[in-house]
Amino acid sequence: MTNTETMQLDLFNGLVLTTEQQEEINNFINKQAKRAVDSQDNVNRTMLLMDEAGFVQGKDYISNFEVHEVTKEVSFGYSYNSTNYEHEVTYMNAVGGVYLKVNIIKDNKIKTHNASVNREYSKIMCTSVTEQYRYYKPSSLYTKFNEYNERKVNELARTNKESIAMDNVITKFRKQYPEATVYASTDYYRRSYQSFPIVKVKFASGSEVSFTLGYGDDLENVRFHKKYDAVSESTEALMERFNNQKAK
């Protein structure tokens, strides 16, 4: 039996729903209405928790939640038993939620990203500002949120200082070694695989030396990082070089 055969035929208005189909549609409309009410309640509770913890709406977070009436074609039934059909339904649709205004670095500027906030009982979660996937007390998340945003501001300031220092160091090495190729690069910490900037000096022989930037406000005081000698030194040459070194 096809899905059209499960409906009554109306000569003026086309196919008329069966009792079972009308009940299925009514259930859908009721579920959507309940979902809208539950979603509104969840948003209200989330915002109340955040307000009590110190978050300020508009400054620290936003809510774009809204409920509006929708009329559109909705699919019902199942294809495996030929009960599937489409019908135009008018129902209440809930969209949006609560979002923290989280700092991100884009185009060398601090910009704001809307990060979703979820609630579980009296705790809330925003994975964009925490290292762990877990719910926190609103006051704890408020602290982590401010620390995260401040950290991004400091990260950008550090990046800008490093960029200036890199340019100055590269300029200095290019003057010292005009035949060498001097350029900025990156290396990675082996455990965390986080990147850090380095300056490479590559000589015509293929040998190269790399340096990391200094500490604090003395970034241009570079530190030796790695070396690569393209010319293998024989044992005899090594012994002779050591023999010619001055005594300490």
C-alpha cells in the first residue's frame, strides 16, 4: 500500500489526512510547543545564573533566543514501510540560545566570537574558555572567562612584540652574514606540540643555525637553538681541531 493510498481523496482539496496521520501531526505540533516552552525556561534559568555570578548581558554575553510561528512542509512517517508523506504544518519554533562574548585573535586584532553556553541544573559550561569538557559553578566560569579574555589580549601583545623583535634580529643577521639566507620560522615543543618562533640562518654550504627569541623585554637577545652542519668532519679533522683549541 502506498502512502497516497493511506489517505482519503478529496476532489476539491486533494488528499485528506487519515485519523492516524492527523494525530501524528497534532503530536508534532504539541511537541514543538512544549520544546519552545522548555527552551525558553532553560534560557531564562541560564541567564539568571550568569547574572547572579557577575556576567553582564550585552557586555559579557548575549541571548538571541526567540520563538516564532513557522509554516512549512514537514516529513512524516517512514520510507521503509511506505508510510512517509509530507504535509504543510504551522507550529511554534524555538531558535537561538545564550552565548559568551569570547576574545579571539583574527587578522592581528582582538575580535569577539559568540561561544555557546549550556546549563545542567545549577552549573554552566562553555568549552571555548575552559580546558575541560565539564560544567562549572557560574562564579568559577566567570573567573575562567575573564582570565581567558585577558590571556588573549596578552597573547596578541606578545605576538606583536615578537614580530618586531624577529624583524630586528633578521636585519642584524643579514648585515652580519650577507651571503646567508636569514628568515623567520617555527619549531615545536615535543611534548605539547605547541609552536614557537625561531630565526634561521642558512649558509651557502647548506649548513644552518637557528635561534629562539630571548625572555621578557629582552626578546632580541636570542638564544642558540639548533645547528645543522652540511659538511661532515672526519675523525682526523676533529682531533686536529680539538688539539688546536686553547687551554682554559
